[in-house]
Amino acid sequence: QQTPAYRAGFERGRNDGVQAGREDRTGPKVWDLEGQRELEQADAGYQASMGNRADYQAGYRTGFRRGYREGFGRNP
């Protein structure tokens, strides 16, 4: 069961991941998913009213990884 905080984190993370993947594809052209600073904190956009921070972070990380693959265009 995904909590509202998880879903909110997933959506934000996916959007951020797509953007990061596109930037890496058109910039250095190097797959660097694990080097993304966003994955460390994984709380961009988080607000306490969303619910549990750990749930948000888990959703953000999952969404970011998916979005990065989509934005970059391939998974090496």
C-alpha cells in the first residue's frame, strides 16, 4: 500500500529524474544515475503536510530512477 507521501515523492522524483536524464543525455552524454545529488536527500519538494518523510523519500528515489531512465533514453 503506497501512502500519499510515497505517491507525492514518486511524482516529484520522476519529474526531477526525467529532467536530470535529459540534461545528462544532451550534456556530458554519460549515464550517471548514482552520481545525482537529488538521490542523497531525496526530499526536494517535501512538506510535512504530505505525511511521513521516509515514505516521501522512498517514493522520490523510485520515481527519480524511473524518470532518469526515461529522460536519458536508455539504460546501459
